[in-house]
Amino acid sequence: MKFKTPFLVLTISVLTLTFGSSLGQKSGPTSDRIQRVENNLLPAIILKGRAEPMKIADRLAHYKVPGVSIAVINNGKLEWAKGYGVAEAGSARPVTVETRFQAASISKPVAALAALALVQQGQLNLDENVNLKLKSWQVPDNEFTKEQNVTLRRLVSHSAGLTVHGFRGYAADESVPTLVQILDGQKPANSAPIRVNLLPGSKWRYSGGGYNVLQQLLLDVTGKPFPTLMQELVLSKIGMKQSTYQQPLPKEWEAVGAIGHRADGQPVKGRWHTYPEMAAAGLWTTPSDLARFAIELQQSLKGKSNKVLSAEMTRQMLTRQIGEYGLGIGLGGKENITSFSHGGSNEGFRCMLFAYLDSGQGAIVMTNGDRGSNLTSEILRAIAREYGWPDYLPTEKTVIQGNPAQYSSYVGKYNAGGTLLTVSIEAGRLFLLAPPFGPQRVELFPSAENRFFVLEDGVEFSFVKDGQGEVGELQVIFGSNTQTAKKVK
């Protein structure tokens, strides 16, 4: 699909128009806070003495993401929500607080909430073999399941030993498989069979496949269509009126649906993909509705609002199982659990939910672009600074005086497991072009003689010489993980 108007027109519109609508005070303290967030986005790394806050409009254009929607929770309430940009590149349709986005994997904790509601009702048991309740399909037995069972607790905490990390969904011109076809990897499914290939309960390993098993389990136990079940158990009870698990998106909602966009800013073919993997990736919603979900967890844990779960069942959901994960949600905090979060990544959509348990704070950011992850993090850093969060704060680094004469030895192409990284030099500065960073090159800032970093997500790069003293490798370092890219030319 081609742009209806050149991207430059979109950029100008982003910079000059006030987009969407907002919830919150029109003036006063809240309005001031909104403006400070809008105008003070921050990268993962800021240069000492050179911090330059950024504006949402500019960053939308930079990442070629047409639109973003934000909701901020403070003191246990939805304090404000606002949309920016447009729902489709080249259009005049603004993102508003009512624009629906694909929540992608944030579908999982909402689905887990429904499963725990059935546990609370006595229809499911967290620790029994799920095959005892599955009717339409069974987890195939093998040497791993003979030793340990696949249980509901293990499904929602990503410790059931099941395969298939995630799903790309189905384009508008593709046939959509049934859930059983997806579970068995049978055509027209575009993903591998979902099978146990690791001892259940032995290790945390993210598995969207496990949530397909969960979806089938809920269908078999209740006999109801999954969207209907989710509406009854969770969405209607919390007041998530702008949310649905229906796939594809209902015709009557298409006018308020955001269009997904690729890294180059082009719309996803057919506007968006369909996800029959509903529990794993099928929720359409707004940041405001996800804020209602987060607030319900905060209040439910304290016994102040138990619309879906009791305080005790909520406590179980927010208790670490294996790794940094509870029953359906990621958990933060070193000694006591202080935060819960989940990200989402569907074709053309990126989003994040982050909230604190005790302080009643949090935020949800949803975008309609493949390069929305960094934008989302930049917005959350601005919110973190404004609201005094201990998380999402940028790291300050010092740039050393580099040696441009040596940079020429770094120039070239490097192969990182099939991904090609291109290093170039211009006016004495080093740049990197790499698919993970999108179609635009990023500057490499020197922190040591042969070590560099990028601002947007804190990834570091180290050039390594071979036995002949020539640069032969580029190490890509992100936290405790290092990947080596071989120089090919």
C-alpha cells in the first residue's frame, strides 16, 4: 500500500497540529504535567552536559510511527490520557483516547486474569494436569510430560516447557487457521506445532504457544467463544468498554481502529493482521482501558476493589513463580515486588504497560508502528521523571575524545547471525546502519578506545582485532548479553 500523501506531509502535520483528544484537566497542574511529558522525552542514554529533551511530535517523525496513545495512572486513578499523531499514515484521522490498538502480548495478562477467575470459581485448578480438562485437543505426551505435568500455573507463568515464542498473525489475503490447527502446526497455520520439549516446571521460557493451550482450555471448560468469555469474566466487570478479543476486528469498530505500520512508515498490507491466537495476542483496546485493568490489580491486591479476583487470588497472580514472572505478568523489584509490566509486539504495533503496586502509579503507551518500542520507552522516561518513578530513568554517560584516524579501520559490513550491520564514517563521526534500529543509521559515541554506544536503547559495540592486528569482529553488547558479528568486507 502506498502513502496517500508523501511522508513529509505527515511530518508537517505531526509538527503543526494538535492531535486527538485528552482526558484530564484542560488547564492547571495536570495540563502542565502533560506538557512537560510531551516536551521532555529522553533516550536510554544521555550525554553528560548535553542532555537535549525531545518532543513527541519530533520523535513520531523520527521513528516513522504515525500515532501514539498514552494513559497515565496516579494515586490509583486514571489522571490523564491523550492521543497524538494519526491513525493511518497520510490520513487526517487523528489518534484519540478512543482509538483502538492491538495490545499484542499485553493480551496475555488479561487472559490470565480470566483463567484465575475460573480457578476462583472452582472450574479450574492451578496445579492439575491440563489434559484432565482439555477435550478438543490434548497436549501430546512424551518423555517430559511423563515426568512432570503441564499445568495452568505453568502455562500462564511461561514454565510449562512449551514451544513457539510468538506469532505473526495472518495478513488480509491469507487463510486463517482454527485454534487446533495452530496447536498442531497444520496448514494454513504459519507457526510450528506447540509441543513440550523442556521439562515442565524446570525453567522460565517465554511461550506464546502456552497461551494457545490456555485459550483451548478455557474454551473446553466453559463451552463459550473466547471473546464472549473474556467479555463476561473480565472486560465488562472492569469497565473495559473499548476492548474486544474478537478477531478480526468487528466491522463496526474499524473506523476507530489504528492501522499498523512497518519500520519504513508504510501501512501493513490490509491495515492489520488477524490473530486467532487470541489469548496470546488478540486483544484490541485503548491505553485507558488497560489503565483500568492495571488499577483493578492495584486495588484488588489491597482489597479495595475485587471485581474479578479476590485479594488472595490477586496476590497469587502477583507472586513470582520462576524468574521475574508471576501468573501472566512480569514483576519488578529486588526484595519486594514493587511493579508489574508487560510489553506487546504485533505486526505494525508496539506497546507497553507498566505500573506500581503500592504507589498507585503507572502508564500505558500504545503505538501503530514497528519502530514504536524506542518511542514508547522515551515517553515512559518522560513520565518517570515527571512523576518521580524509580524506574525508566536514563543513564548518563561521558563521551571521550575519539580517534577519527582509527575509525577507518572500523568501516565495513559485519554479519551478526544473518543480520548485516554496516559501519560508516562521515565528518569524523562513526555511524551504524542495522535492521534492529530501523532504516535510519544511528551515531556511535565513543566511551573507550574501541568501544561505542548508541543513545536510543543503550546498546554498546566493541571492535575487536584479529591475530594480524586487523579489525575482524564487532561485539554487540546489551546488558549481560553479547553477540559477535564477523566482518565480511
